[in-house]
Amino acid sequence: MADERPVVKRTARAILLDGDDLILIKRTKPDQAPYWITPGGGVEPADKSVVAALHREVDEELGGTVADVVPAFVDTVPHPTEHEPDGVKVQHFFVCRLKSMDLDRRHGPEVEEPCGSYEFVRLPFTRAGVTSVEVVPPSLRAYLAANIEGVRALLADDLG
């Protein structure tokens, strides 16, 4: 289609629930206000799928494993490159449960060559919890604040 923009990057991100808590990472970069992101990152050529990238990223960033991975939300944002000035990044958000986590097992670029700090954070998975910090992207923050019950329903035993 003529109006489609080229996808130059894809990411896999976890809306990661542990009981009544949402697991986030507080990012603090030099000379920038802190922000909170979901665990995850770019899909790499070696990843067999977007979900495989999600598992790899959770392992790298949290030393963690997840279960009950369910697609929840997709966000498309401008991501121009030198070769694709109209390029976009497609961010895949999956609701999942934290199965295990060992922060001592963290590895990968965020740990080995950090730009600023990465701090593990638990927030109550409520409207007040989600809106108490600067969750990015803003579209995710708005989606979560409007859909607490729906996100929880994606992990219901009777979903199928």
C-alpha cells in the first residue's frame, strides 16, 4: 500500500505482572528526567520470533523468566533512519506473569555498558500506581490506566 511506512525496528516489551504488582525499570540517563519502561527491547536477527525476543530481553534485563505471554497492545511510532526517513518502530506489548527473577543473573548491554542507571521497580497495578510515575511511551501509560481490568482479564484462566 502506498501509505504504509517502512518498519525499521520492532521491539518486544513485557507488561509484567507479579501478583498485584507491575514490574518496571526506572531509567535515569545523565541530564534527563527519569522515566519508567517495561522490560524488553529490540527484536534481533537471531531471535526466532517477537516472543523469543521478549523472553531473551526479560532474561537479560531481570535475570527473569515469564509465563502466560499474551499479546496486548501494539504501538507504532516514527523512527526515521538515514536510509528510511519515513521509517517507524513497531512496539509489541505482551501481558505476562513473572515466573522467576534473579537480578544477579542480569546480563547484556544494559548491564555491561549502561548509559545511566537501570533500577528494578514494583508498582501496584492500579490506575493510581500506573499514573504515579512517567511510564513511557505515553500511549502505554494511557492504555494501562484505561484498561487495568482488561489487562488482568488477558491472564484469566478461562481465556482459552
